[in-house]
Amino acid sequence: MLSQKNRISRKDFPAFKRQGFRVFSELFSGTVYPTDDKKIRVSVVVSKKTAKLAVVRNHLRRVFYEAIKPYLENFTQGSLVVLYPKSGAVQASFVVLKSEIEKELKRIKVLK
């Protein structure tokens, strides 16, 4: 699990869907909102459409937080990152998720 300082709180959750960089993958979609400060904060939103059971949703959220944790120091700028896992992510292995996240973040040039 990420520390509290690296997670987006509800009051800071970005309401502007038009701004930011969108990423799409087979396992997740997401948005990266650039910020003025140097902080990197992440949120993972798992819908009931993706996983019906709360146990599966919570597990998927924890797995995504652990997969993005090593990359927090490598961001080129301050950002708010919101990830939306897809139903295929439930069966995917941790290594595949981690490499997919790295590939997509490098593609939009927010990761070194």
C-alpha cells in the first residue's frame, strides 16, 4: 500500500476530465494530471462493473498500488495519476501489470 502522502484524497481528486494525458492499455486506462508541485500522488479506482466483489476490488487496488510504487521516484514532474483497472487485470500476473504500467507511463513521457 502506498503511504498517505502519495495517495490522492477525495478533496484533491481531479474533477477536470478534459485536462491531463490519457493512457489506454488492455489491463487499465488512466489519466495523468500535471501539477505545479513536485509531489506524485496516485489513486486507483475499481468499479463494480470491473469486479463485483469488494474483496476482489480491494485486492486489485492493492496490487496496482504496489505495481506503481517503484516508479514514484522516476517521474519527470509533479503529477496526479488516476488508474482505472479493467476486468482483464483480475487474472493478470503482477509482473505483467508492472511492465504494462511502466510502458504506458514512458509512452506519455512522464516517466524517465
